[in-house]
Amino acid sequence: MNIRNRNPNVKLIVAVGGGDAGSAPYSDMASIPERRATFINSLVGVMRQYSFDGLDMDWEYPGVAWSGGRAQDKANFISFMRELRGAFNSAGRGWEITTAVSVVPANIRDGYDLVQLCQ
């Protein structure tokens, strides 16, 4: 956070997930609305406490079995991202959301509703 003292225009983004985390923990979280809410509420608290400017949600990869994903992840990922965006908007801080999306066509097909995600 001391970086902001030298450059007040820097954006500090917290990253959650990554390839080593696999998909299973996020698949479990996103599969139940109450778990999504708990995750999102906790995240909002961390964002406020540490003055982050955004989140990189690096769930690798929804719906991809070899990573621990499930078929329902595609829809659950959209629900999660909509609820996350809603909570971030309600916080009124202008927080950004980025996500790592696979470039493998089968992973995109199985894990992402790109039209809904971009909304």
C-alpha cells in the first residue's frame, strides 16, 4: 500500500485463485447462493480494509473437469460474477473486476457464457 504514497494513481488489484488452486474450491463456492454471498461479503470487507481498487478473479477454469470443475459451473460463474458486480457497485468505490479466461476453445465452450460475462 505504500506504493500509493509514491504514485497515487496506481491501482492495487487483489488476485484470488490461480492455476495451482484448481477449480474445485470455486466450483463448490459458486454452487450455493449462500456460499457465494459469504465469499462476496468477505471479499468486500477485505477490499475496504486494505483499500484495493479491484479484483482479479482467477478461477481456472469453470466447467473444466481436469481442473476440478463441473458442468454447472458455467451458469454458476455467471451468477457469481453478477452478484459480485452488484456488491461492488453497491459499495460505491468503483472497484474493477478482471478474470483470467482460457484461450482453449473447449474450455471457453464448457466454462464461459461470454455474452453474459461481458454484460
